[in-house]
Amino acid sequence: MTFYIQKLKSLRKTIYRNQYQINAIIAVKNYIDANYENDLNMDLISKVQLISKFHLIRLFKKYYGLTPRQYLINKRVAKSKEHLVTGMAVTETCYAVGFTSLGSFSVLFKTKTGKTPGQFQKEQLSRNKSIDDTSSLEGNHKSI
């Protein structure tokens, strides 16, 4: 065995020794991304990867900087923004992204965005309308 192969093997052991943990945490993130609208809790998520829920929380925070719960809330708020921009009703959006209470949805949404879901939606819809009006005016000027 050459010196380089020995060095490579020792580096591989050092670099990839936590590969199982990394794969498990990536799988948990992917599971949350695919199932954010469902009722997810740490017991369920930890059973999916066969990891203690407390160890899972520590690892997830280590690799992503957030707990799985924080990540799930951020994911749901981001998806709710997409739904609100398309004109979906606030109540319908709340349940579509996995929240079970309109009140908790509104509080979390306002905490994350600084606006209530209704305010956010009105602002986005008026912004889209003004963009549409501007582009239709520009189209009229070109034909003159």
C-alpha cells in the first residue's frame, strides 16, 4: 500500500465518520419537506430514522442551525406565502400548510413576516395588480 492510499484512507475515516448521522439528518429534512402539511411531531420523525428524538434535535440543529420544529414552521410559513400570493383564502391556506389553528397560524405568520396573513395577501395582490397595470400601460405606449 502506498503512502497516498494510506493517507486517503485515514482522511476518509476522519471526514466520513459521521456519514450515517448526516444521511439520517438529510433524510429527516427531506421527510419534513415532503410532509410539511401533515401532523408531524418529534416522536413520528424520530421513528422514521430510528434515532432518539433528543439526539435527532441536537443533530438537526448542529447541521441546519434550527431545530426540526423551527425548520417545519419556517417551511409552512414559506409555503403559506406562496398560497396567499396566488389568492387562496387565509383560512384555507392555514389548513393547507398543516396548521390546525387559525390563531396560531396568524401569530406565527406575523412573528416571521411582520404582517398578518391578510395584510401580506392584500399587499401582494395590490403589488401584482400595480405591476399588471404598469405593464399594460407600457404596452399601450409602444403602439403609439
